Amino acid sequence: MLDTGSFEEFDMFVQHRCDDFGMEKSKVPGDGVITGWGTVNGRTVCVFAKDFTVFGGSLSEAHAQKMVKIQELALRVRAPIVGLFDAGGARIQEGVAALGGYGEVFKRNVIASGVVPQISVIMGPCAGGDVYSPAMTDFIFMVRGSSYMFVTGPEVVKTVTNETVTSEELGGAQVHITKSSVADGAFENDVECLLQIRRLLDFLPSNNRDGVPMWPSFDDPARIDYSLDTIVPDNPNKPYDMKELILKVVDESDFFEIQANFARNIVTGFGRIEGRTVGIVANQPMVLAGVLDADASRKAARFVRFCDAFEIPIVTFVDVPGFLPGTAQEYGGLIKHGAKLLFAFTQATVPLVTVITRKAFGGAYDVMSSKHIGTDVNYAWPSAQIAVMGAKGAVEIIFRQDMDDPEKIAKRTEEYEQRFLSPFVAAERGYIDEVIMPHATRHRVARALAMLRTKKLEQPPKKHDNLPL
Ligand code: HXC
């Protein structure tokens, strides 16, 4: 994963100090974890890698001290920390000494949260502390077919619940990228996974103070793309692929998607504009018409908070028909999960640029980085429709008394469409700063971000907020 020849190992002679259960006879230098630091494309990264061949990579007191040393080094030099996990949690033979060791690691995970990026890569079977420590980090990636994450493995599950499951069914990559959303992505094999972690690191700032890295870009920020003028279909009920739009806007079509397989009705990930990282949040009309549901809100909220913590500007593309109605959503806490996204965008102090491409209906209009909650630059395409709801639904409610007169209803629907289903009512009030042509989107977004580089905004001092969890 590191640049060739850049790895410097720490503590390779450390051994465990346990004499119980015959452990005094099995001391292994390094004690199941390799720690140190190196570089990725020249930038410092602190690393630890669990060695499953030594007591299943399990964590002893000494093993924990090695991890803590690297966590503290990462904090001191303000460099990202990457953990490669392949381990069975606290070392059973050491009892509370191992549990205490994990406690020390968890504490550093929390102290480092929001200070340096923490990335966990799951590369084998992982249980106990070796899933809980990753859970406290910013990103978790897995390898398909060879990595598993569970609090307790299939054998314990069988004993306690009488449920028979395989490791794959209980905690394989597919489960965690599509169902639980514990993992942010999965790759085909170890090599591909490590190469992608290098790619991700290239997008991330080293810490919360230094700002985003800048890489040479050969893509003209003023590049015009006329194909964007026809990407939105005339029929408002027809979908189009928001990812195509994103790829056309970012530098060299390079987009690193986060949680690509979970809540696919919203797209989150990193791209670059003028060589500098931006976080992208975008409704995806191809999946559930881009509606906001509990999962999509939670996914995007976490992403927005990561970007804000690490000073990564956010560009939001909006095409959202509203929040998803229904008992499943309400019982699942849609109100609270939707509030997370509203909270996250409202709280963000990084540069925020929004482009409404088509629908921005109801509460979802407010939530999706609208002017009202603090977004700096709000653009809309001429195809934008900003309203409380679509014309049909609106007329059915406000002209209910005319429902048996189809002619009247058709006229009312047309009136509503003309009045609200355009960006101009919002633009008249200054809620949209400008209606822009789709082909100029990259150019306009790049200019807005360049202007916003000097943005300074501070929220009133507080201990911390009370995000609706
Ligand atoms: C000591 C361990 C170990 C552990 C595995 N080994 N986990 N030794 N402590 N926690 C050893 C095994 O004894 C075995 O040794 C070798 O590692 C390989 O393990 P296998 O079981 O043969 O491998 P596999 O079938 O691939 O299963 C991997 C596994 C399983 C799923 C990780 O080993 C497992 O369930 N381990 C226990 C997990 C667990 O309950 N950990 C404690 C969690 S408490 P030999 O000598 O036979 O090769 C915890 C506290 C954190 O972590 C607090 C959280 C909030």
C-alpha cells in the first residue's frame, strides 16, 4: 500500500507478557501486529497491519501498546492512519489486560476522529474489538470473499440463537455494503483493495487543518460540455443517470464513490475541481426516482459531516421528488434520519455549492443544501422545478372541490406548473443565485469554489452539538 521503500517499522521486537494458559512458551516478536509509517505518493501515512498467523491477530496488552503508539504518532504529526485488519479481537488468554488494551485503542480512535482521517481495511475474518475499532473510524473497506466482520462469529450465533449462518451470510462484504452499511465499499481482491486505498488517500487532506491536497490537473476548469444540455429528459418522470453528470463535471472524470451499493438513491463521493478535492452529494433519479429515505439521509449526513470536519468543500446536485412516504419509513425513524442530513448541511461551514438540475420538492428542497440553511452559491438549471410538490399532487389537494371537472383540473395543473415548476419563482426571491446553462456547470462550479476558498464562518462556541442520532 505504501510507496516502495518508504515503510519504517516500529516495535518489531515487542512480545506479549502473558504467562497464563501456556502462553509463556509462545512469544512471537512483533506479537501479531506490524506497525510503522511510510508514504503514499509522498504524503506521510501511519499504518498498522494485523498478522492473523500470530494468535489469529488477536490483541494482547503489548499489541495494544504498539497500536496506541502509532495512533499517537499519527495525531502528533497530523497524518492519516490506515489499519489493515485480519484478527479475532481481544486475546482471550489475556482476559482483562486485552480488554483494557482495546479500550485504550478505542479512546485514541475517538480523540483522532475529526483530526486525522482514519481508514480501516478489513482483509480477513474480524471479530470483537477488530470490528469495533474500525466502526469508530471514518471509512471501512472490505475484500470480497475473504473478509468478514461480526461482533460474534457463526459458532456463537448458533449457540445463542440456534441460527445457522455462514461467515459470508453473517458478515461478508456483500452484507456490509448493501444491508448493514457498516462498510463503505468492497473490492475484488487484496491488491485491488490496497490500490484503491492509495487512490482514496490522494483525495483526502492529511488532517483537519491543512486543507485538501492539490494535484496537477490537465482538465480545463472552464471546459464546456454541451451533452449536459440534453441529459435531463423532457418527461419529468423519466430518469437519467446522475453519475454521468458527476463524471462530466469533475476533473478527468475521476470520482471515488463512498457507499456505492447502499441507499443508491443518493450518490456520495470525492472528485476534484481544479486539482482540489470536493465532496459530491447528489440525488440519483435512476433509483427510487432519487427520493430521500432514512438510509439515504443517514448515508449522506455522515458523508457531509466527514467533509465538513476535514475542510472539504461540498458540491450538491439536486433532483429530489421529496421524502419517501409510508409506514416502513415512518416506523424506521425517517423523521430522525432525515433530520440528520438537514442538521449536517446546516452545520457545515465549508464552502457549499448547490446545483438544482430538476426537481427540488418539499422538505427535501430545504434539506438538500438550500440557500436558507447556509449554502453559499445556489445555481439552478432552466429545467429546475422548485415547489412544495409536483403539479398533480398539488392540484389534487388545493383544488379538491374541482376534481370531478377534468377540464378545470387540467387548467389548474397547467397554471401550477407555469407558476412553480421553474427555477424563476425561487430566483425572484434570491433563493437561487443564478439560473445557469447545464453545459457551463463545471465552469460555474469551479469559479464559485475558487471564490469561496477564503470562506471563513464560525458557529457559536459550544461543547458539541446534539445531532439527532
Ligand atoms: C486468542 C485467537 C483469537 C482470540 C482467534 N484466535 N481469535 N486467539 N484470542 N480472540 C486463534 C485461534 O485460537 C486459532 O489458533 C487461530 O487464532 C485462528 O483462528 P481460527 O478460529 O482457527 O480461524 P477462523 O476459523 O478463520 O475464525 C476466525 C475468527 C474466530 C472468526 C476470528 O477465531 C473467532 O471467532 N475468534 C474469537 C473471536 C472473539 O470472540 N474474540 C474476543 C472478542 S472480545 P490456533 O493455534 O488454533 O491456530 C473483544 C473485546 C472488544 O474483542 C470490545 C468490543 C466493544
